[in-house]
Amino acid sequence: MSFDTSQVTADLAARGLRLTRQRRAVLDAIAAAPSSLSALQVYDAARSRCPELGLTTVYRTLEVLTELGALRRVHGSDHCESFVPASAAHGHTVVCSACGRVTEFTACDMRGIADAAAQETGYCITDHFLQLGGLCAACRKAAS
Amino acid sequence: MSFDTSQVTADLAARGLRLTRQRRAVLDAIAAAPSSLSALQVYDAARSRCPELGLTTVYRTLEVLTELGALRRVHGSDHCESFVPASAAHGHTVVCSACGRVTEFTACDMRGIADAAAQETGYCITDHFLQLGGLCAACRKAAS
DNA sequence: TCTTTAGTGAAAGTGGTTTTCAGTTTCAGA
DNA sequence: TCTGAAACTGAAAACCACTTTCACTAAAGA
């Protein structure tokens, strides 16, 4: 997975922000990772591309890019705040329980479930957070 | 919401554990709360029932009870680790965006979505984490 | 060039969570 | 009723992810 740099640059510019070398390193590190990365893991990975990068900048960059929609937060069972590239405007993630790989999917017709939940609880459902777990194709192959 | 104490006691006993006064205080505090509580909030709430309760014990108890299935972890947008009673073996939560109230619902037929995601990603889907957001009946009434 | 603002990293600070440790409580068996 | 083992406890210390502060640099526009 890689980023459409010009899109990110434009999104940043629309807010008066810039795509610096450091931000680029953070984006690249996350794009190159096979699974989701925590802030500290991003720091480690991005420093091979930009050694003078500071941890402060990583945290700031992750926040900016998430707000921009270029990244998505993933809740893991071990560490509950890690990041993956967000390619679609609205998408969800599947996490492989064996290798940790994170894949995005867009098919999420929640209407049936939201309706049922609304009826059961009396709530007016407005949003949802969904994350699936399972085995990726490679791990399934390796297991059999 | 209240706990079936004998059930919790039995579940603990099955592992050679006991339902102590402190653990009881933690359970009661969570059962009495209208919304999900973080560890620190549990500590505050439970100390009114058991003043000598220590924070260490709260953390330990939350872990034990979650593992036991008596509590469920909820991921919030602000603090990503808080706890609610788990009444059903498998259930999900709806969080009110206005007042923070957490309600459980059991209607979750994920087959359609899991199938679609499997087809899109090549994963074999085995589990899911779903959390809905919206307005509870009371807040909807108050808003209109 | 000059000015302004975004952006940066090191260091210090913060605060939630875990670990350690020296006890206390509980329970089964003698 | 004792006794020993194991569960259980809270205070204090340690840990560590994350945030704040601050002096500075880089870049864009006038």
C-alpha cells in the first residue's frame, strides 16, 4: 500500500499545512508496514528514513494525518491505538490473528444491524465502529 | 443492571478464586454506573463502598473479571479502555454520544458483512468487534 | 530581503498502569 | 482447633507512553 502523495499534500495545503520530510517519513513507514503500527513502532520505522526525526513530531504527525483522513486508528487487543493507511473515505479493517496483517474493506452494509439494535435499545444509531478478525489468505495456506 | 453474584462466585471458584469484599465493591460500582467507567473512575466509585480499596486491586480485579466474562471492555473515542457489565455471552454495545450511557444489544447477525468482507479481502473471518454510536432515548427526547 | 507562521526536536513533566513486597485473609486438611 | 499453603491485599516505587514547553529552523509570501 502506498500513498497518493499529491492528494495528501493538497489536503494539508487546504489547511495551511505542509508535507515535510518528517511527515513524509511517517507516511512511508506506515505504508510500508505489513500490519498496523503503534506510535512508537512508527517512530522506530520512520527513523531509518529520517534519523533526526523526533518522537514529538511522530505524535503530532499521526494526529494531523488521522484528522486529515490519510490514516485510520485501529484498536488492537494488546495495544489499543495503532495506525494503518486509510484508502477509502469510509472503510473498516480486518486483522489477521496469526500475522497481524491489516487489510481494509469497504463492504459494510450496517443497516440491518443498526435497525435491529435501534429496536432493541431505543437508540437512534448514527455511527459504528467495526473491526473483523480472522486469518489472511497467506496464513490460511500456511496452516493447512 | 446488577450482577448475578452467585454466578460470578461460581465462575471465580472454578478457577480457585474468591469473591472478596473488594471485588464485590468493583462489581457493584460498575453495575450501578449509567455509563462505562475507566479504571480510575471505578476506583473512585468503589471506594465509597469500600474505602480501604487500593488502586492496584482495582486493576487486578478488572482484569480477572474481564477474563471471566463478567465485564466487557469498551473502546471510547476519548479514553480507550473502560468497562461495562457483560450480561450476555456474546453482545455488543451502543454508546450514547450525548450522555455517554452504554447499552448492550445482542442482535448481531454479521454473516452478510463477514461474507462480503471475506470475499473482498480473502480472509477467513472468525470474530468481530462492533460498537455502535448514537443517541439514547432520553437524549433524543431532550434534544427535540 | 524581511516578516510571519508552520514545523521541529530535546528535555522536562504528567499521569495511567504495572511491579514489587511485606503483609493479611481464607480454606482445606491434620 | 491448629497449621500450612495459596489467594488476596494496599502502599510505594518503578515504568513508560504520551504531552507540554521552549528555543530554534525552514519555508512561503510581501
